[in-house]
Amino acid sequence: MKNTLPAIFLFILIINTTQAISQELSYPPTIEREVLNTYHGVNVYDNYQWLENIYSPEVRVWVESQNHVAEKYLKKLSNKHNSVNEMNKYMARDRSRANIGKFNIDRERESNFKLFYTDYFSGPSIFFRSKSYNDFKMLVDSRYLFKKSENKQAEIISFEPSQNDEILAYQYAVNGKPWGEIRLKNTSGIQSPNETLYQTQFNQINWYKNGFFYQKSKIDSATNAKSSPAIYYHRINTSQKEDSLVFKTNNIDDEIRLFSTIKEDIFLLEIKNKVNDQYSYLFWKPNSEYSGYKPIVYKVNYSFGFVDYLENRLILKAVISDQIKLISIDPNNPKDLKIISKSFKDAVITGTETLGNNHIAISYQSLSMPLLIVVDPSGNLIGEVALPQGVSISRLSYQRGSDKLYFLLKSFTIPPVLCELNMNDFTYSVIEKTGVNFDFKSYKFTESSFTSKDGTTIPIFIVYKNELKQDGSTPMLLEAYGGFGAINTSNYDPNVIYFIENGGAYAYAYTRGGGELGHDWWYAGKKLNKQNAIDDYISAGEFLIKEGYTKPKKLGIVGYSHGGLLAASAMIQKPELFGAVMLNDGLSDMLRYENNILGSSIVNEFGSVTNEEEFYNLADYSPYHRLDPRVNYPPVLFTATFFDHRISPMHSYKFAASLQNNPSQQNPVILFTNSDVGSYGSQSMVERLEFEAMKVSFLDEFLLND
């Protein structure tokens, strides 16, 4: 006799479709087709498995119907709260150029390349200047990469100039799909090579001599099937058909990455298999007698991060004693290892950059304060930089021609500012600000901590304006990520500003599963310990209420990707704790996430249903399977991206359908899908403004209004 898990945990609506649960809403009918899946003798019924086939005409019609309802509902709220005009004040702008800077990329050479928005209705384009004192001029106009009749949108993802900066290889996504195309542009104005490379992996361009290495996408653009990864070499002014295969693995679960130096004097190849948690590293020196790749380590359970190659030694990032360290090794004798970074209490390395004289700048981040130091290749301290509290540092970028180091400082409430480091006295100055139409100087923050369910102390960071009352009256937005060992750094978010400017406050909980407090902190919230991260998130909400900052009907939770899993789980396990929930590209069906085309690459974070112990663990917290038909859950807004192959939109589709058909659900459940964009989708400033305004209007309606 086969077992069946309790219905309260694996209940996927075995009743007839219910109709509208709000007078303002009439959801599109969602057909229930019962499918039986059996795991280790346990029967699991799924009525919405058909929604996993996101490319089927039937699902596309269903998504369009959901979007019709969502747009009508959300635009009504947006108009009611004047959200578009308000959000327009908080969207970051580069006012000095009458266009909008998306992000800065300062090359290690004298010339600069940047992405700028040319107008409010299209994606960013590439601008170039040959000297730091020259004006930027447009090099690649993303608006005209395709003819209008082709009905294609291009989003520039990455670009890499040749060693002399004469030719730029730039990569772009088409209609948000998870593979790119590569074209070439001559920076001197003469005719550019006219070839186009198709179906390429993002951020994988490494120049060598008169061409570059690139990786073919693992996902076939025609069949959507996955293949083993391969690296090719392309010589400029030739067709892609003539490209040479350089390296290929035989395992479709392998991922490969090629790293190189600006001098093109060494190439480091990483092969990782997240299913088996194994890593291999090989290197190739073009001028050596050995013509192929030589192994450094093979199938080990630890990984490296490439930094540079200095004085015949590889500079790498590695985890040693639960901390990220910078190490120096001889590639021919990897046992010859030296630690060259410094350790600071409760701080983790977030960035590195090689400077002149082979010195290395290293950025660190504690929970609320960044650090920046400079060391030599042996690890001797050259200088320290004092940085303000409450910000994070990112995008270290050295200009070799002018011997200047640039970096960005940013926070939850301050848009990125570009800073320049004085290499003599290690002081810095702000040289470029991103303008906004509000006074961020009145914003304050506080660090605190709370005790989670098992007694673990969890840090929390709260941002507010002027004062933070403790009478339960403040609307509060709670967020966490808590997965993959990711280190959260404070990023400017106009949604947060909107919320605070309208009387709310924002809290970020550093739950277990993140990397802010080291690798042990990550492991305490991964795989069989995933419930710890959920408990931390729930405890964060309970702390905010207990301390009198807010109350349940004014407490909202928001999550992106893995953070969406935490928020969804918290809502299912403690629905009475929250007033509104926003889930953006989140996971929710943890029994079938592996069936996504890239699902196998994240098994090491969650576990697999093929393992009995891991199956029971996944089933125990999977939000989709724990939905209780007796509960009226808080108002929920799902946002999904159709071409997101990292987190399939099927999670949002199935969870939204089950909530909409929940017989006890009286609060709204809204699903909106960005159908023309994906993980690398193209959005103009107007499209982004309208989308963000719809999201904040939902939070405004249920949290900011009395």
C-alpha cells in the first residue's frame, strides 16, 4: 500500500473551479487536470501541471487572459494612487547628460565604454570615448540592431574590447531569451566586421590575438533542449561556420567558464557540476611549450574565483575556514599556496581589482559598512580607505592610463555615486552623481537583531525617514534573499523610496542561507536546512510586530527569485502575520523545479526529489504543496518573466492558479507576466516606470492606506 502525504501539505485543489473572490475581480477560469506523481511510494496529485508547458498555445492564452485582468486591476490602482508620477520622481537619472545611465563600465585602459539610455522609449546603447577628457559618442545604437519588420527587441548584455580597443565585441539578448548574439564594431569609424554569432552564452567573450573565445549556449534556440557546454574560437572577418571547437565536456549538467587577463598571457578554465558539487580547473599559457590545457585540480568539492595572474602566480578567491580569502598559487604546483588578503570581523570580500605596480584593491562588506584596502601580491598592506556607514561599494575599476581607481558607493536610499580614489593618500572624492527628485538626507537607518525559532541571532537592517515610531502604526516592507550564499549589498530601489516617502519603512533580514556571515551561514540555510531560512524570515516579521514598529495588516513581504521562495513559504506557514505579499519570479513548486531546463544546476542548493530524505524535506516546505484550502491568504501579486530560464514562470503560474481557485480565498491574487522580456529582457524607461508603478500601487493599496 502506497503512502500519501497529509492533504494539508500536498493539497492541490481537487474541487471545481471557483469564480471571483473579489467584487472587482473576475479571474480567467483555470482548468484542473489531475496528474498523479509518485515519489518514494508517496502519491502527489497535481491539478495544474499542464501550466508547466509554458510554450503551449493553451498556456499562452491563459497568460494573456491573466495579464488582461492584472493590467486592468493594477492600472486602476496606479491611477488611484498617482503611482506613475510619484515613481517618476524616484527613478534614478543621470541629469547631467539628458539621458539615463544604466551602469558604468570603466575599462582598465584609457578609453571608456558605457551604457546609456538614449531616450525613455528604448533600451540602453553603447557609448565610447578614446580619452578621459573627450565626450562620449554613440558607438552601438541598440534601437537599430533589427528592422521594425523583424519584430525583435535587443538588450545589450555585455561587451569586451580587443586588447588595443580597436574592435568591440558586443553581446545582446533578443526578446529576453536566455542566449545571445555577438556582433563586432570598429571603434575608429572604419568599416566593421559584418559577421553575427548566434546562440552564444552570456558574458563569455575572451579575446586572443585576432579573434576571441566564446561559449555556445547550452540551450538550443530551436528545440529548447539542453546540451553539454562547448567553447569555440572565432577569428574576425570569418563566418561562425568556420569557428574552431576548443573545448567540450560530455555532461549536460556541466557548466564551463573561461577567464583570461588583459595581457592574454594565461587562460583559466573552470568546469563545475552543481549536481555532483564538483569543480575542475585547467590553465593554458599561450607562450608555453605545452599547447593544451593543463590541470590544476580535478573534481574537487571547492571552487575558486579568478582575479588575475601576477608575477607568475594565479590570484584567486577561495573559501578557507568559512571565509572568502584571496590566495596566490603557482599553477604548476598548486600546493604552493599563500593567503594574501586580510581578515576583518564580520566582513566578507565583495570585489577585487588589479592596480599599477601589481597592487590589488580589495573591497569588503560588513552588514552596514564597506571597507577598501590595497595590498601587494605578497599580501603586504599598502593602504586603507575610510568609507561611510550604511552604504556598499561595488564596481572597482582601474584606469591604467591615468592611474586612477574608480568605484561606486550606493545604498537602499541613495542612487549610485561614482568615486575616484587618490592613490597617494587613499582618500576619495565623488565625481559623478545620479540625480533624483527627493531629499535622501532625511533618511535614517538602524541595525538590530532578533532571535529566530531555534535561538539563532539574526541581523536586521531598517531604513526609515525622520523617525521610526513604535506604536504599531508604521507600514513596513520586509525583504530577504537568504540563498546560494549570496552576499547582499544595499542597492538603490525606487520601490523602497516610494514606500518610505508615503509613510512606510523598509527592513532587510540577513537570514541564514545568504553569505553575509560566511559559508557556515550559507550552509545553515541550504538543502536540508532550508526551513531555517524560512523560520528566520517569519521571525523577522514577528520581531517587527513585537517591537511595535508595525502590525500584521501593515506588514508586507516582498521576494525576488530565492527571496520569493522565502516570502511564499512565510505566507503559507504564517498567513495571519502579513498584510500583503509580492512575489517576483519566485520559486514555489519545490517538487518539480528540477524539471525546468536549468533546474539541475540548483539541486545543490535545495536537494533532489530523487533522494528520499531530500524529497520529504522539499515537500515539507514547498509553498505550492502546503496551501491550505481553509485559509484566506493575504493579497498576493505575482510578477513573472516569460523567457526566464533560471526561474521558470511555471512556479508563478501554478501557485497563482491554486490560490485563485482556493475556495476560502477572499483577498486578491494577481498574476502579471512580462511576456516580451526575460532574465536579460529589454525594457525602456517608460516600460520600466509603468511596471514598477503597478507594483508599488498594489503595496500602496493594501499597506499604506488606512
